[in-house]
Amino acid sequence: MQLHTHTWGEGDRIALLIHGIMADHRAWRTVGPALAGKGYRVIAVDLRGHGLSGRGDAYTPEAFADDLAETLPAGAELALGHSLGGLTLSLAVDRLRPKRAVYSDPAWHLELPGGVGPEAFAEFKSVPRAHIAAMNPRWDAEDVDVEVATLALWDEASALGLAALVERDLLPRTAVVPSLVQLADPSLIINEERAALLRARGFEVRTVKGAGHTIQRDDFDRFMSSLDGWI
């Protein structure tokens, strides 16, 4: 599937941004312009079932990854994926072959604490704005507004389609390209044991102190600082 894309900047270097579940390219509203200011042409996708991209008959990690490979240029300077976007990037990285990859609190393991599974995400479709703001007290008001807008466009079946992955561990076996894993503090997905495995497999792992799962919205400055040497 060809995905809808949004571009910031006209630089010679290309950066690719892949959002997480329930979001779309607007999740990068601060990151896109910041990278453009560093000389990148930034291309952000809307994954299938999200934003202005088409709905899907299947919502599997492999289908998401195939869409990336079909839509985005190979050989970019940088590719950055958050959560589901990080998982998707890892499954397409051998085809996209960016010079550097950054996985921001990636969803490589979907067995979350308390028995929460992907099906619970579908309930967020109708969550009121006040609840989103209360759940994310560090977000700017504009980020809350963006979340409300993206939920309105989101196909919640994309969450239900991931339910089969609750017991599946998609932690990469190797870093295909130079790769950074950026973790929330604490990460509910990548625990210390998995972080150690990633380091042993060639990934650099950095934790953004005090940040929640959507790191760039919780603490944009620390998010950007944690990318030193990678952007």
C-alpha cells in the first residue's frame, strides 16, 4: 500500500519518521521541523489505518513493514520509528537500508503489565480530550489536540489486528544498520533484560530520564538531546 506522507524541509539529507499506534505524522509536529532545521528533508508517513492513509484488510507487522518499503526511499541518512513505528521499521530496515536507525521505545514485545493487550487500545477511539490530558500531564495542549484529531481518523481495527502478537517477541536478532534504541523511563516494553540483549546484539541503548512512552511529547528537549551523535 502506498502511504500518505508529509514532508518538512528541503535539505540534501533525508530523514524518515514512523509514528506509533493511534497516531499519524502529526505526532512528529516538533521533531519534523527540528530535523528540517538541521538540514534534513523529513518524510513522515501515516501507517495503514492511520491518518490519511488507506484502511487495511490486514494489520500485521509484516503488512505495515511492506507498506514502508513500498512508500519510502531507500538509503536515507536517518530512519526513526516510535512504538509500533519502531517495530515496523525494524521489519523493513533490511529493505530501506538507512545509514542510521533509531527505535524510540519500540513495540518489540506486546505483553504489557497488568494483562493489558492490544485490544485495550481500541477503546481509546472514544476517549474524551480531558482524559487524554489527564493521562499525559507533560504534553503541550497542542499535542492533546493532535491526539484527539488523530484518534478521529484512526481505524481501531489496527489495534485488534495486533492481538495475536501478545505472546510473540520480535526483538531483533542483530542491528542491520547502526542503531540506537531510545527508552522511556521506565519502559513498559523493553525491560533491563531485553535492553541487555539488545546491547549484546549490537544496539546502543539510551534511556531518556523521566520520559513516558511517547518520549518526544513528554520531553522534547531531552528527546532531541538523546539523539546526539545520531542526527
